[in-house]
Amino acid sequence: MRDALVITKRQLLQLLRVPEVLIFSTIQPVMFVLLFRYVFGGAINTPGVDYVQLLMPGIFVQTVAFTVASTALGLAEDMQKGLIDRFRSLPITRSAVVVGRTLGDATLNVVVLIVMALTGLLVGWRPSSSLVEIFAGFLFLLIFGYAMSWMGVLVGLSVRDSRVANSAVFLFVFPMTFLSNAFAPTTGMPRPLQYVAEWNPVSTMVAGVRDLFGLEPMFGATANSFPSQNPLMMSLIYMGLLMAIFIPLSVRKYKNVTPK
Amino acid sequence: MSASIIAEDLVKTYGAHREVRALDGLSLTVHEGTVLSLLGPNGSGKTTTVRILATLLRPDSGKAHVAGIDVVKNPQQVREIIGLSGQYAAVDETLTGWDNLIMFGRLYHLSSRGAKARAEELLEKFSLTDAAKRPIKTYSGGMRRRLDLAASLIVKPKVLFLDEPTTGLDPRGRQEMWEVINELVKGGVTLLLTTQYLEEADQLADEIVVIDHGHVIAQGTADSLKREVGGERLELSVPFENLAEARGIVERLTNSVATHDPQMHKISVAAPGGTSTLVEALRQFDAVGIQPLDIALKRPSLDDVFLALTGHVAEEKEEEVSGQSKRGKR
Ligand SMILES: Nc1ncnc2c1ncn2[C@@H]1O[C@H](COP(=O)(O)OP(=O)(O)OP(=O)(O)O)[C@@H](O)[C@H]1O
Ligand SMILES: [Mg+2]
């Protein structure tokens, strides 16, 4: 664990040395908030509730879902530069490098979520639940991001090339976040897609977080299915599954990885 | 003198169908406190060998021990006592030299204080103190390489692996690196170093192992290998009208037959006498009024060693596959 924290510290130090990375990784979600709030928001009809209240949880979830990209990118870069090789020749715990990386990305998420929440407050976002619930909502987001991060570990170590890692992840995460209830009600989608959207972990997360922020979680839930009835529980199951699958696979991959 | 690194019959294949035989029964021994240089052209299996010995890669078959520890069975114990500096400097480019050394120090489980003290010491030793607070991105190739080496020396390893430590450096950078390495060797470390340059092996190594296509094709001291190859050659070019006369002079001088390349007006002859042969040749040319356009002593290059040892020129990677089939006939 101490070894992992050294790796995390290194990643945070990188952010200090090249602050542009941190700036751009927060500007992007902030831009999304503004775009959706003022550009698409007017066109999306949400009777009875302000669009920005529904939007913010959606954008939070989208942002943490993309942790898979930053983790994959970071590891692929370390791989390309031979750093992973060097770490593997050191007498440290085998999981230290990947655990450290995921913790670093989680820390970055904390910063990004705070900046986004402040932006949200500026443009009219007002969660109506108790402070404890709001806090629980953010905790939920962080854990989801952490689970996605482990998927990124496997991708990054497998593709071993930062450009490939980037496009591979985007190809997968973009549809995943849009094929959900995050930005618009799923009721407008063709029937088969509605089912996909309903079971999509992004949707259950969005519904769950909306719930914790004091909104009706229904937005988008099309049927009385299990995920739409129990979004929080379903999200927990998804997070558990993600970690149960990707943590062992990633650690094993790390042990045997060879650079290109 | 006991053996510090032993590799026995290492085989490593790559590819889905194991079609690339990177190591094909490679064996070598490095004695404690000595330097062994693994000499070979691109794609001959140098990096693969180093990676196996440094526990980064498992061999398909064969055995390897470092300081008596099995690298496959007890890799973690091996990692405690080795230092590795890979073929390409592997340091965090966005961080400063100082940050990097502290990070690696902490990963080697030094205390915060200890890591700082060691970082200072190493930066000083590798003349990087002035650049310590600059990001590695701003370092020259030579500085980067030195920092990379420094990072592998944090806990004073018993056994050190350096994969092509001077490739890509200019002559001065190379010279500096050689000095640093010689210094280390005096400190008693056991060193396995790979290189593509016979000259480098010559400078640094007690023993040289020449590999090609993943197995050993020759081994010995620099002198014994050079003797095998034929030692230094005197090469000169003279104006056309002096060609025959000049050739006669150098042949008499060295007592051997010269080769000559008519297009370049170039004469080449084995010169075991080295510089004294060169001086004598110049004196005699002067006496008869020949002014050579160019004259130089040439040390045998890796190409010459290869030509002499294998009868073929060192092959490029692209020709690997055809090289594989040729090997069978040797
Ligand atoms: N990860 C890999 N996948 C497939 N083939 C590989 C891999 N790594 C090395 N090879 C092949 O194995 C052979 C030996 O490679 P190795 O890197 O050990 O050679 P080398 O002597 O270090 O070469 P160089 O001087 O270019 O560094 C080469 O034919 C190379 O193409
Ligand atoms: Mg190599």
C-alpha cells in the first residue's frame, strides 16, 4: 500500500508540474455543463422539473465514467515510455503501480467533481436533499469512477499505445453515456434501445444519483423493470461486478505485460 | 571467483504461433565483480536476454540464476539486488530529475530522509545537480541516460543490467558514460551490458559474448576475439598513379597481401603493428614522394566480427525470417 501511494503521489506531482493537464481535464466537463444547460437544454422538454437539475447528475456520471479513459491513457503512456518495465524490476508489491494509478485518478475526480458542482451552482443547480444524501451521491460517483478506472487499467495495459487507448475507450464510453437517461429521456428512443438504456449502468447511476439529490429518479425509466425500480442497488451491483472482474484481470495482466 | 549470473539454455519465442525465436538456447556465465558484454546486431536477442534475467519476462524453457537466486521461481528476491537500465531511458518525463530519484528511492523503501540524501549523492556523482529541478523533458539524451542509470543505482545493486547504455549518444556523451560505468565497476558491481559496438565492449568488458539469432556464436576477451577477426587494418587511398607503388610498400611492411578497391583507389591491409605500421608507412611514402589522400587505422567493427565469425553480414530485423532458415545450415 505504501508503494501504491508513492505512485499516486507521483501522479499528483505530475499535475503540479504540468498544471495544463488539470486545467483541461476540468474545462471539458465544465464546458459540457454550459453547452447542455444553454444550448440543448432549451430543446429538451422536461415537464415539472428544471432541466439543469436533471442534467447535473447526468454530467457527473458521464465525467466519472470517462475515468476509464484517463486511466487507460496514463498506463499506456507509462508502458510506451518503458516506465512499467522499470517499475516491474523493482522489489515492490505487484499491484502497487495499478492501485496507485487508480487512486490517483480517483483523487483527480474529486477535484473535477468539486469544480463541476461549483459551476452547476452558478448556473442554477440546486440539489434539494439533505447534506448527508448529497454527500452520499458524490461518494457514489467516486466509487463508480473508481470501478471504471479498473477497466481502464486492463485496456491501457492491453493496447500499450496511448493513441489506441484513447480512441478505443472513446468508441465505447461515448455511446455508453449517450445511450442512457443522462441527457434526454429514454422514452424518445426506439423500443429495443430503451431496454439497453434502462439496463445501462450509466442510467442506473444517473437515476440513483438523482434520487440522492432529491429528484424523482423516474426520468427516463421506461418500465417497471428492476433497474428502474432499484437504481441504487443495481448500480452497486454493477460496481461490484466491474471491480470483481477487472481488478484480478488487471493485476494479472500487469504481472505478465510486455511492451510492444 | 564465483558465478553471479548464470543462464542455461534459455529459449524464448514470440508471436501467436511462436514463430519468432528470439532466444534459441542461449547460455552464459558472468563471474562476480566482472563485466560481461553481450554483443550483437539488431534483433539478435540482447534485450530479451536482459529482460529474462531482470525478471521482466519468463523464458519458455531454460534456467537462469542471479546471485544464486532462480529468476523464475523467486523473482521478487532477485529484484531486491539488481539494478536495470533499459534500452530506452525509462524515467518520468514530466517530473524533474530530483522528483524521479525521490520516487524511485521511496519505491526501494528508503525513508524520506534516506531518499533525499541518496538523490543528492547520485545527482552529484552524475553531474546532474544543476539540472535537478528541471523536468526530464528538457534534458539532453546523455543527461537522460545518466539519470536513468542513477535511478537503477539507488540501492547499490549487486548485479547491474545495462541495455545499450550508449546507443544514441554523441561521442562525448559516450565517453562520459564509459567513465561512469568504469567507476561503478571499480566499486565491485557485477555488470552485464549489451552493445552493438565492439569498441564499447572492448573498453568496458572483461569478457565478450557475441550473439546472433538468439544464441552464442563466439565468446572470449576483446583481444581473443580481435585476433580471431584479424585485428586492425591500415586503410589508405592514394592518387591513381601511385597506387601500385603504395601497395608494394604496405605489403612489404606488413608482410601480407593487400586488397584494393579500384573505384575508390583504396588499399586495405591487415596491420598487426598498429600505429607503428602507420608511422612507418607514412615515412616511406614521404621518402618516395607519395602523398596519400587519406590514411587511417581501422579497428575491426562489429560487421567485421560478424563477417569473420558467421560468414554473413549482420542482418537487419526485416530479414529476420530468412535469417532463421539460414541458421539451420550453419
Ligand atoms: N514483444 C515482442 N513481440 C514479438 N517479437 C518480439 C518482441 N520483442 C522482441 N521480438 C523479436 O525478438 C527478436 C529479438 O529481439 P530483442 O529485442 O531481444 O533484440 P535486440 O538484440 O535487443 O535488438 P536491438 O539491438 O534492436 O535492441 C527480434 O526478432 C524481435 O523482433
Ligand atoms: Mg534491444
